[in-house]
Amino acid sequence: MKAMILAAGRGERMRPLTDTTPKPLLEVRGKALMVRLIESLVHAGIREMVINHAHLGNSIEAALGDGRRFGAAIRYSREAEALGTAGGIAQALPLLGEGPFIVVNGDIFCDFDFSALVARTLGKHLAHLVLVANPPHHPEGDFALDGTHVLDERKPEWTFSGIGLYRPELFAGIRPASKGQLAPLLRAAMARKQVSGEIHRGVWHDVGTPERFAALNGG
């Protein structure tokens, strides 16, 4: 199985830190966020990875190279300007192959065991999402969970972690190099009961603001 790490965002809320450093390369507790994710994926047996980038993309490639020193094989999907979550994934589909693949946001800090997704069979579903308890900065949540089905029509009890397993078919309607967001695709699939989910109850942080970044680093 292959994995994609999303790293094309500008990180506006993290400025001025992200003026010179891509957000996924910011260090939390002595190690870059993206390096932690790569190591976690390799630990789960995932070695083929795709990373998309736009803002300061050369810095990402210079820092990570071909991935060999992490035990990985990294390929890059370069975007002239950020295409959004779904647009970026659709652009990278030729590198991801025809089977299900994992996608993870490059700016999260977590202890999720990716081997759980490697072992998962999607069956009739187009996507499987990892959800977490609503954090203080996002109390309204994103989705509800009914058994194993992720729903959009109830009071949102859970927040999308930025980790998911997807079939390429979910992105079939997006033209290459066009912009698009993941949430509308997921909500449409949820309406057809084609999205399953699970709860991660371990460590998870969205490193989205300087305050959260400083708190993780003991500031």
C-alpha cells in the first residue's frame, strides 16, 4: 500500500514561521512533523510515499530527498499553486496506483498506528476516516459515527483527524491540475453510505496556530 502526505498548504495562520519553513517541516520536540509521519508510516510497513508541495517545495525536497535515509521511497507531486486537498490528491493519482491508498495531513502530531489502515479492507466503501474527539479549538466537530458509518446529518460528535484510506474512484470527477476540496467529496459519499470510520483515542494534535505549536514544544 502507498501513502500520500499533504504538504502543499501555505500555512497562513502559522506566519511568520512559515514564511521561510514549510509547516510540515516545523519541529515539534526536536523532530519535523513530516519526519515523524514518515517514520510512523515506515514502521507500519508503508515505504512507497508521495508528497505534494507548492509553497517552499524545494525546501521539502532538500530536507527529505528520496526518502532512503528513512527506509522509504518518496516521490513528489509538484503543484505550481496549491490545488486543495482533493485537487492535490487527484493530481497525484498517477503516482498512487490503482488500489486504495492512505492520505495524511502533513501538519499533525499523533501516535496513530497506520498498520490498522494497511490491514483494513474497504469493501463497498470509497473512504475510511480516522476520527478524534472534538478538540477545544474545534468544539463543533465535523461528523457523526453510526456504528462504522460516518454521517454528516447528525450533531457532529467527532473531528476528522486528517488521516484516511481512499479509493482512487472517489476523485474520478476532478480534472488534473484543477482545484478542489476533500470535504464535499466525502459528504457526497456519506450520503450514499460509502464512508466508514473509526475512532483514534490516542495522541492527536492539529498544529494549526503558533499557540498550539508553542504548547506542544513546552512553551
